[in-house]
Amino acid sequence: MDDILLALSIPVLVFASGIYGACDHWRRRRRPTAPSPYAHQAARLAERAMLARAQDIVDGAYETLAPLYDTPGARTPTEAADVTPGADASRDHGRSAPAAARKG
């Protein structure tokens, strides 16, 4: 008799847990809880982290692939910033006399 009760207790337990799950589901659908403000905050923080990570990925890809798109012999922005206006350029375009000497 003990084996029969043990064998029947398993289907009864499964059936009871199914009834409990159905009733719990029905109760939660009838009385939904308000969304937690912490869930919204966590979503905003996750979105910011995702955008920061995406920006890092795009910046890294740009730094890695930028030399492929540069033309050969073109100056980089840092090289162009080192040149001061008028340091290497002259107005006479290769004429023999400097411009200051001709004015006087």
C-alpha cells in the first residue's frame, strides 16, 4: 500500500502545481502591479552604456580604417596645424627681390 500512495502522490503533486500556476497567472492578470521605477532607471542606464560602447566601437573602427581612406601624400590635420601662416609662403612666387625691398 505504501508503494501505491507514493506512486499516486507524484501525479497529484504535478496536478496541484498546475492548478496553482493557473490560478496565480489568472490573479496576476486581474491585478497587475505598477511597473517599478527601478526598472525604468535600469533601462536608461543600460541604454547609456550601450550608446557609449557603440561610440567606442565606431571610434575604434574609424581610427583603424582611416589610413585606408587617406590619399597618398595628403597631410593629416595635425601636420597642417603645425604650419604657421606665412612661415613658408612668399608673395613673390619665386621672384628674386623680396617684397619688402621692392616697396621702399
